[in-house]
Amino acid sequence: MGAHTDTLITVAELADLIDAAEPVTILDVRWQLGRPDGRLAYGDGHLPGAVYVDLETELSDHSARGRGRHPLPSGSAVQAAARRWGVRAGVPIVLYDNWNRAGSARAWWVLRAAGIPDVRILDGGLAAWVAAGRGLATGGEHPHDGDIEVPHENLYTGALPTLTAAQAAAITNSGVLIDARAPERFRGESEPVDLAAGHIPGARNVPNGALLDDRGFFRPAAELDAVFTAAGVRDAAAVGAYCGSGVTAAVDIAALRIIGIDAALFPGSWSEWSTDPTRPVATGPAEARA
């Protein structure tokens, strides 16, 4: 499937699969911070055959307490949802969204953490598909139930590495902890959602938006490498990432994967960290490196 085969797929590559009638499962994960339910927009126009995925209820478990605004779902919940979406063993999955790759990156991370390996993000998202002149379908899709088996029940100790709050703090001593939020939230100048403004002391700010070009495509690998090298990632013994609630940090983790670096996710992110008043909070720009 071309470059970055375990992370991204292009519109042309996906179109070739569809035109050749190759089996592929397409999932629509449109989600925005201020508009989390994308169901109506999905009904108005989606990739043909794409099944809608609800990030809030199918890629998160809001019954969990103390783990931030988007706690990870259980493996059994992911398996049940994936079977509803029609996910089948041995059939590749392509994920797309319509906003900053946040929804598709979250789904990419969750499915891979659950132990499903053949998962890719559509580079450029819905806009790229439309810009290429490809058609959209309306209404809903009703796939046959899938048969996928999810090997990992606990995604916090699943197929991808995660960090607890204590581990996120500790990684700043020996490695690099990336904060994927907007710079003004990192600096503590604005906090529209969580209880405190600022960042985890020692974290480095690499906003997820800086990893995409003005059309919503991931920047070329050389540019991504330069961004993360400037944050000290190339020299780090370990790399972790967090954001507001573990959603947009997945964009940074996907970008790091594109350049061959595996990073751990702090799933609770700032929404978990900021609920404990005993945890330190830093404001302003990142501290100078020693």
C-alpha cells in the first residue's frame, strides 16, 4: 500500500482497493472537540460502504472513573463494536475523519492497542477523498456482523505502550514527554475544558496541528522528523505523549510512528492529571533543556 504502510493510506491507494473489489473495511470516525457526535454529518455524506464509529461511546468507556475524559474501552467492548462495524479477520481497516485526523488517529491507536494489526489512517481525511473527485454515499450502512477476535482485554496493558500519571512525570527525567495540545493551552493561557491550566512539568509542546499541512495531510517524513528532533525526541531514551484526554495525542503518536519512533500514550492525559491538586502544574513555555 505504499509508504508508511502500517500507519497511512492515500486516497489513490484506497480507491484502487475499492475499484478492484478488494475486501476492505472503511470506518468513519468524524469527531470534533466542540461537536463530538458526527452522526448527522455522516448521514449527509460518507465514503461508500463506510460505517460510522462513535468515538464517545465505542472508543471510550465513560463508566471508568479517575482516568480522564476519554478512558480507554475494554477489549471485549472493542470486539463487540468492531463486529457491529463488520470488521473481519484478515481484512484491512481504513479509518478517516473530517477534523485534524483526531478521530481516525484515536481509532487507529485503540484498535492497534486491542491487538488488531492491519489498521491505517486515510491521509487527508474526508476532504482529500472529495478533492480527488471521488463520490460520497448518504444515509446509513448495514454491514454483516464481523468475526474479529480481540486478544487484549485491558488496553492499558495492551499491544501498545501506555503511561500512568506517575510514569508520565518520570519519563521527563530520562526521555521526552510530548504535549500535543495547542500552544496556548500548553502555556496555561487558555483552558476551555479541564480543571487547571498549564502542562506537566518538563513536557515539550508539539501541537498535533503542526504535524499536518494546510490541507490536513501529514507532513512529509523529513518535516515530521525535524519537528520532533527539535523537541529532543531523536536523542531520547523513551518517548511519551499526552493531550487533553488522550484523543489528539494519538495524532502525534501516529506521526512518530511514520518516522519510525514508537511512543507511549498517557491515556488520561491532562484531564486526569489536572484533577489531582497535589500534582504539580507548569505554565509558560517549555523549560530550557539542561
